[in-house]
Amino acid sequence: MGVLLHERVRFDARAAVDDGAGNENSGDWEELCEAYADIEERAGAETPEGGRMLATRACTIRVRRNLNTVQITTDHRAYARGEPWRILSVARDRKAGLLVIACEAGGAP
């Protein structure tokens, strides 16, 4: 049985901003591409960081691999279900023609 790609996900990239001295800095998030996806969200967890507990949630996002989505890397973020998700890894499922993207929400901004 195939994967149902029924949720819309936006992938964003940081804009490169010239600081006037020839250096590039990270600017605001800008849309890289959008795709229909299958999102599998898992139960949250708490991890210690900086002397306090941070709540995080993990998910796996599967999108069809094409000329737009093949650009997605861990430097980007996913925006789905009304919140941003940090991209932890991107892997190819060659047999199904999908990208499998591990993400995390919550924790430190």
C-alpha cells in the first residue's frame, strides 16, 4: 500500500543578507517550496538542556521526491500543522520515490 500524501507542508530557507562588508548573514525565513506530505507525529519527550527540561516532539515527514523537494537539507525548516519543525535528517526512499525527513518541534527557539 502506498503512502497517502494528504497534508500540505511548506519548506523554508534562511535568506542570505549582505552585512555591507562582504559577509553573508542569515536573514528571515523564506519559502523554498511546498509539497503534499504524509506526517507521522510521535509522542513528545523531555530533554535536559541548560539546567532545565525542554519538551520536544518528533515527526517523520514523507514527500514525493522531485526537482523542488530534492533541495531540502538540514539547513532548512518545515512548517506544518501551524508550527515550525527543525529538520534533523533527510533520507531518500528510492524504491518509493520519496524523501523521508526526520523533524523535531519544541525545545529552545
